[in-house]
Amino acid sequence: MSKFWSPAIQSLVPYTPGEQPKIDGLIKLNTNENPYPPAPGVQQVIATFDAERLRLYPDPDCQALKQALATDQGLQPEQVFVGNGSDEVLALAFMAFLRQSQPLLLPQTSYSFYNVYIDLFGIEARHIPLHADFSINLDDYQGSNGGIIFANPNAPTGISVPLSEIHRLLERNTESVVIVDEAYVDFGAESATALVSEFPNLLVTQTFSKSHSLAGMRVGFAYGQAELIDGLERVKNSFNSYPLDMLAQLSAIAALEDQTYFNQCCQQIIATRDWTTTQLTALGFDVLPSHTNFVFASHPKVAGAELMQYLRDNRILVRHFTKPGIDNHLRITIGTETQMQALIDCLRNHPSL
Ligand code: PMP
């Protein structure tokens, strides 16, 4: 607390550095990073980059990257926005679209970041409970509102909603912006990008952090009709006209170019996720059906907090949330086959499992 801080920031809590410890030899399954390196083309870009070029500012419009992202989805570059990670894209979207007089609708359990912006901007919000099986039913998102935001697949549950449900929501909700946060969509869910041309109020955000193994570069993006993208550009440009550094722009393009590597990487993670789910289930865990690069699991006999600590004592990091309703669960990122085998072996040695 400080008398110099604005009232809106008094209750903010900084991102916990505990999730990024500086200790070698840990099996890090706590922040949903990709266990595999970026595409070989990215390594090539970095290895051959001439540092002399850093004298110059990067392209403020990220034209080449926007073109590559547009081509990837059969859209136009004016329908693409890029930012420093999808967190920044989401933050700008909150500023541009979601500060309305009507309440924002969002799931009660979802990406915690949304509530930070709700608090920061004093946005009125209606949190809609998940169903008993932790699923989101978009038919619950009814009535006049100042916007709707949800993650699909949802985090930290990993469960996705089908595209047909999103389509139904967009057909009845035409007066406010609907943001679909697709940070994890490449691990088996249906993307709403296919609906962008049909609905002017739809914004779909995605990231290079997960499926493209570029969390360290901070590249996120959004697809939407030109009207929404223009809104984001206006907010962004009033702060900072250089959204991405030069290497990040070049690396993201290289990652996007290698579709074979991308598909192989995603398929490997999906296969390891399914193997992990089977193994955890055999140990008595309840594992939610995941379309992400993590699983959300609880055990009827051992509390989530205890399991998290037991794993940490054995140098395996997983994520545990203290929020009521999900405080018995662990969110476990899918690592390599070897890492997941180590996790299962470690759990098997737990005295109560
Ligand atoms: N959305 C969701 C649901 C996430 O879990 C994350 C990662 N923490 C993000 C967005 C942001 O990812 P990034 O800023 O790395 O693109």
C-alpha cells in the first residue's frame, strides 16, 4: 500500500515470481510452456541476424507478420492485430471495447488476468458459474451486456466449447464485443477465427507462446474485422507505435512458415497429454477432458495443496490455485514424454496413492 498509488491499484498483487524459480534441474510443468524448441527456422533467424540492424526501429506496422498471419487464415492484414504477448492484446482490448456502462459477462472460473483489468478499470462484471462438470455453457450468457470474454479452451480447466455454441452466441449477441481468448486452441479445440468474416463484433486472440514455443519472445495477436482492429490500433498507437521488436517479428514469421514442425509438435503434445490422462486416471485421479497443453486433475484421497508440495519437494513444479471450488486441483503442463514419465513415477511413490 502507498499513498502515492491510485485507488484502483491498491489491491493489485504482482505476478508471483515463485512460478519462475531460478533453480536448475527442475521439471517445470507449472506455466504451460512448450517443452520443445521453436521451429528450426526461428533458430536460423536468430543465428544469422545482423546486430547492426538494431540501430534502426522495427516496422511499426508489423506488416510482414500481419500478412503472414492473415494468409494463414484466409483473411486480410487489416483484420490482424499484433502485440507483446496475448496479455498485451487482451489489455488493449479491455481498454478499447470493454469499458462500458453495461456489465461484462465472463466465466466465474477462467484466466485470472481478466479480473485484474476489471478491477483496474472499475468495470462492472457478471461472473457466470461453470457447470458442475466445470464446463462453460454459452447459452448461460444472456441479457444486455457491455461485452463478453471467455477463454476457449478455458483455463485452468482445459475444457473447450464447440464452435456451434460460439456461433449461436454471436447470432443472438450482436450489440457488444465478444472476445474469445484462444491461447490454447491449437491443442485440439475448434477456432472461432472461421467466424470473423461473419460477425463484426468478434475478436479472437491467440499467441505464439504455447503452440509455437515462443513464450520468451512475447508475441500475441488477434483476428477481427477491420473496425475492431482499428479500435485496437488507436489505443496502442496512443501509447507506443512499436508493438514488437525486430527479432520477435522475424521469429514469429519463421515459426508460422514451418507448418510441418508446428503440426508435429502439437500432435506430440496431444499424444503425451492423452497418455498422461490415462496414467493419472489409473492412479485414481479425476482428470478433466483437455483440449490444451495441460491437464486439470484432482485426487479424492489427497488434497491438491499437499500433492503440489510433494511434487515440489521432488523438484517437479505444477500449478495449484487457492480459489475455492478449484483448490483441490492441480494444473499440470504437458512436458516431454520423459518428464511426464517422471511425474507419474513420482506420484506412484506417494504413500497415499
Ligand atoms: N490467455 C490465457 C488463457 C492464458 O493462459 C495465457 C498465458 N498465461 C495468456 C492468454 C497469455 O499468454 P501470452 O501473453 O504469453 O500470449
